[in-house]
Amino acid sequence: MGFQLAPTATAEGFRLEAHDSVGSTNALALDRAREGDPGKLWVVSRKQESGRGRRGRAWASPEGNLASTLLLIIDRDLKTAATLGFVAGLALGDALEAIVPGRTAMAADGAGDRRGNRFELKWPNDVLANGAKMAGILLESSMLDADRFALAIGIGVNVVAYPQDVPYPATSLKALGANCDAETLFLALSDAWSENMRLWNEGRGLDLIRQRWLSRAAGLGGEVAVRVDGDVVRGVFETIDEDCRFVIRDDSGALLKIAAGDVHFGVVASAHTA
């Protein structure tokens, strides 16, 4: 099966541009916007040669993994549009739950949560499985004119392979024992996106999105360390606020709201932030 949109996505006017290999799906989507594309375009590929993550980091995406980007043309404020990253996390979580039966998705060595696999969302933009990173989300924008900008919502998933030389645990659907390919996952993702986008409702449903996101939040109530512009802030992960900022309670009891940073949990949080 090649890449296909879910019927719900097609009915809502989404379109698809599929590739075997690209440099970067985000870069290609933004190029399409500058060429005049009206948006609601999914750009997908089975291989990505020069993918990137947050803060300019490389994102490895060998053949068989999923590299996807949704291009939207936005005429509302960028602050509200940025919360679509949380919509993306929920959509991917819903898609994974739909195609990977929880009780059968175990690590290849039998490790992990024996109650069944649970996909968790790590603020601001990762999806974890059994505590290991399996997917990343990257939002990039480009002004088109005085009133509109292009928003590329990149979603990369380790379907058949995951990076070995990274300073954090990583995994893939294949390593979890899931028999799934990138095309099947994308079909479910395009369906789940439509549902969560309706809930977001141009930002009016953000509180509902926030509550749904918190119900899947990794590390909630536990010790965290957040690296912010070279400094490390430590405390307990309390919640995300109405603007989807990361809120921690420090040792003095004060609540700190963080708009951007790298989050580390548990033992790493109490020792260092590699």
C-alpha cells in the first residue's frame, strides 16, 4: 500500500504529496507555500535525507520510518497557532493507539510495562514509548505577506529503526514488536489529525486539548530538570498552563512557567542534564 489520506481527511479538503525520499519534508512544505500552495497539504516520505529537529539538531529518518509534514496557511496569531504542536502530539498518540494494540506492543527483550504499552507525550514535542523517544514534532513558520504565514508541522516517527548514538533512550515500533509500516501509520495519523483539529477549533478548544494532553503527559508529578538558555531549573512537573507553558514547582514552593527548554526526568533530573 502506498501513502493514502484517510477518508475523513479527504472529505475535509486535505491533500497529499508523497515521496520515496526527500531532503526535508518541512523544507519542501514551506517551499510549496512560497510557490502559492493554499495549505492543508500533507507532505510525506519513507526516507528523509536532511531532516532536522528542535534547535537545529539532525533528525535521522532512514527508509521505512515516517517523515511527514502538514502545511497550513495561517491568518491568525502565531502564538495560538504554535499550540498546534500539542494537537500534533495528541493526533500521533491517537494514531499509535489505534494501530498498535497496547497489550502486544512490548519491547523486543520483554522489558517495559507489562500492563501493555502506553504512548506518552513529553513536553513540548516528543512521543515516548516505554520511556524511550519514538517520535518528534517540529513546527516551523515563514511569513508569506503582511497577513498570512505558512506553518509546517513536522512529525517524524521511528517505525523500523531508531538512532543509536543519542544521549537518551530511543526506540521504534519494530523494536516494540509492532508489525506496522509507515503507510499504515500515516493513514491513521491523517484521520486522528482531523479529529483533534476539530477539537482545537481554531484555538477556541485549547483548554480541552490541554486536558487531553495532560492525561498522556510523561513525568507528570515527578522530578524534572529543564535546561533553559544554558541554565538548569529543577523541580516537580505540576502541569502545563493555559498557554501550554511547562509549569514546575521548585524547592521553595514557587511555580515557574517555562516557554521553551529541554526537559529531563527522574534520575537524570536529580543528577545532571546530559
